[in-house]
Amino acid sequence: MAKSVYALSREATIINELGLHARAAAKIAELAQQAESKIWLLKNEEKVDASSILDILTLICPKGTKITLTAEKKSDRKILDGIAAVVETGFGE
């Protein structure tokens, strides 16, 4: 079995009516920029830098989309948990 390059991962579902739009992407990017390691956002086979608003928007995630958040270091557990919480509460909208 191959070892994953990611130390941590979290799954989340986009629940807000507007999906993953610019303001929501900005909230994710702000949190991801605080991490010690690279945070990635994955949708199906696509992977983008979670600290980049533009990269996040290229995924096109409407309501109901399942995403995976990953971190390269275990020390970023709180960052991943924070991003997952923001997603799962509808970005405070």
C-alpha cells in the first residue's frame, strides 16, 4: 500500500446556496495562508492551492459539492479543522 504524501485530510460538503464563491474562497485562503505547510483543496481529481482565491474558484463548487482538504504537516490540524468548520457552516452566510 502506498503511503500518502499528506499528513492530514478532512472532507467537507459545500452547504450554502451560492456554493463556493469569491467571498467564501477568500475565507478559505485566509485560513490556509496561516498554515506551516501547504494546504490543498481537492474536488474529484482536481487539486488546487487552498491559499489562492483564484485557484479555489477554478474548481467550480456549487451547493452539495464534496471537497477534501489536505495538509502536508500534522501541525496544521487546527487549520484544516478551521477550514472544514467554515465550509460546513456555510461560510457564515
